[in-house]
Amino acid sequence: MAARRRGYPPVPTSQFARFVRIVRRLRKECPWDRKQTHRSLRESLIEEAYEVIETLDRGDLKALSGELGDLLLHVAMQATIAEEAGEFALDDVLKQISGKLVRRHPHVFGSVQVAGAEEVVRNWEALKMREGRRSVLQGVPPGMPALQRALRVQQRASAVGFDWKRPADVWEKVSEELQEVRSARGHVRREEEFGDMLFALVNYARFVGVNPEHALRGTVNRFTERFQYIEQALARRGKSPHKSTLKEMDALWEEAKRKVLHRRRS
């Protein structure tokens, strides 16, 4: 017999009310919290979002609940600052997101029928345009990491039919852009062509079901882990990277790859 799916627990209204009271008290009584503004909290908001991503990448669900709380703190703090200035209230935030979710999911809260997730995305983009957006690309934040922004822009364009037909055609474009990078002359031209090549690679990643931001983050994490293994192994020998040969470091790199692979398989 299949296991029964667990139901949702009751909405923690008393805990949420207590949380909001704590944030409002901090704004009144804590000198650091009192001096914060919408703009001063921008960088820490981004940091908290990245910490959520890090826990997801690690699969650390125990830490995830705490990191989501830190992110929720920023939502409450921004709303509290706005309430003090008479700009909007936390109630407005909740009403707007609830209304938006209902409005943009007519297949759940209405009578619209959809064939699958792709049709949901197309309907979502069409609804946003009817709400007043002048471009399907409007709303993709310029401050997003470039690979992720490229992916979102391509997904938005694809949703209205502006897309390649086959992965092979996209790979041909990657090859074309690579040749243009190799033949480019001058820093400005080389940078432009390199950007075109990265954009084409993101397109190919999308076609084969890979999130390029996640892929590159994983590669950077693996490089960091292996390089730190080299540093630690050299330190045990009383050496450092800048006093070692490339051959010695390459051997340790391969050793690190074998040990990490063995650890993941065990």
C-alpha cells in the first residue's frame, strides 16, 4: 500500500503575529535596526537569498528552515519600514501576492484547462502582458547573475515562439560563436564575441535541460574543494602552492578528484 501523503499543518498565525511584533519592536528599540532603510538592506537581502541557495545545493534541509526565516525577516523589515513611512503595509504585500497567484493560475482557481507545465508558462506570460507589461522581457531584473538572466530572457522569448527548433541548430550556433571569439581582434570586440558565445551556450544548456547558473556554481565549488585539498596536502609537506611545481600540484589535483569521487560513491 502506498504511503499516505502528509497533509499541511495549520497556518501558524500566532507565530507569524509574534514574529511581526518582534520585527516592529526591533525597529523601535534596536539602534542598528532603527537606522536601516529600504536601500541599506539591499546587499544583505541578496546575501540571505544566496544562503538559501547554498543550503539547497547542499541538500541541508535542517539549515533551510533557518535560512528561509532570515529571508522572511527581510520581507517583514522592508514592509515595516514602508509602514512607518506610510508607503504600504504588510497586509498590502500579502494581498498583492495572493491576488497575483490566483489571477495567474486560472487553471487552478478558474475553469481554464491546460495540457501541461509548458502551457502554464505560456499562459503566465500572456496574463502578464494583459496586466500592462510592454515587453515579455520586462521584469527580468538587470541585477541578476548574468547566466541566470540570460536563461530567463531566453525562456521568456521562447514562451512566445521566438526560439530554435532543434538542439543541433543551437550547438551549431555555439560553434559559430566560438570561431568568432577566436578571430576577434581588440578587447572590446573580443568581449562582445565572448558574451555572444556564453549566450549561445546558455541556449544550448536550456535545450538539454541544464541550468547554466547551477552548472557553473557546481564547477566552481568542485574547483574550490580540489584546490583547497592541494593547499592542505602541500601544507602537510611544509610547502605552499607558490613554492611548488605545477607537476606536483597536478598530481594532487588528480588525487583530490579520485578521493572526492570515491566519497560520493560510498
